[in-house]
Amino acid sequence: MTGDPALDPALGPARDAGLDPAADPAPRRAPTPRAQRRDRLAALLVEARQGDRDALDAIVAELTPVLWHTARNQGLSRQAAEDVIQTTWLTLLRHLHAISVPGALIEWLVTTARREAWRVSRASRKDDLPGDDTFDDLPDPVLTPDELLVDDERRRALWHAVESLPKRCAELLRIIAFVPRPHYDAVAAALNMPLGSIGPTRGRCFAKLRLLLAKDPDWSS
């Protein structure tokens, strides 16, 4: 080494190739929103292990919808699904330090909820319950944890877009979303709108909603 990079023959090839040996390496890609969410939940789990109740509450608030869909996808009733979710959270409390990789929190919770849902479903049919290892070999036609996250992200994006619409549109779409075949007389009465304006307003609101969703990466991805 000569002490002068310009005179150092060892740096000749790099210099000749147009590379700056002192330059920083190529920047890494920014993590995706899904990866950021996993990292955030992993950090919350670490904080919960240290006794932070707020961190645990945040985990429960964010992932309860994912567990709800996991339980309901197994064909359970609303009450049975609520019991499964409660059992899943109690199981997490008992095994808070048993998850060796905090980033695997979502998979751990989904697997626990599915196994409990299978147990409840089989018990309701008064069948003999198999051992835990039997569940590992059962075919699973429902969403994977990653697919559940995507589904949850799209649902959040949808309702965020709905809330971003003008008040009348948001009110109308909220009613339509929860009624399979909305009766326009009832909708008009609920929103104090002329009956004949429901259909055209509905169409305009859906058009605005599609435009908002098209710009949202959590929806379009």
C-alpha cells in the first residue's frame, strides 16, 4: 500500500472499471410494508416479554381480525370462533417466551388458532380427538398466514379508502357492505335520500372508491 489510493496498484482494476473503492455499497431495497409490519409485531412481542402490557394490547388489537378469519374459515359459529380466539390469546400468554423467532409470531398464532378451531369443530361433532401430531398431516385448504396478512391489509386499505370518501358516499357504502341485497327504500330512509338517487349515487361512489384503491399499494399489490 502506498497510502495514496490514486497510486495504489491494488486499486487499479477497481479504478479502471469506474468503481470507487471508498464508496458505500449499493443501497439495499427498502423493506415492503408487509415486512415492516412483521418487524413491528416482532418488536412488540419482545416488549411484551419484558412486561409491557401496552405492547401486548397492541398485538391483540392488530391480529385479532386475522385470528377471527382463521377461526371462521374453519366453519365455526360466531360464538365458537370467539372462544377459539380467546383460547389462542390465553395460550400466547402461557407461552410468551416459547416463540424462538419473534418474527414468526403471526404463523405461531394462526397455527394455534387453527388447531384450536379443529379441536372445537371435532368436539362439537362428538368425534374422538386425535393427538396434536395428527393435525400436522391434515390438508389445509384455507389461507396461509401470509395470505391472511394480505387479506387483512386489503381489508384495512378498503375501509381506509371508504372513510376517505365524502361523508354521504361513506355512509352509503357502509350500509351496502353489510346488506347482501339492500332494499333501496330502507337505504333512502336511513340516509334521508331521494329513492331515485340511490342507484346513481351508488355508482358514483363506487367509481371514486376504485380510483382511491388503485392508488393504494396495500390494495393493488
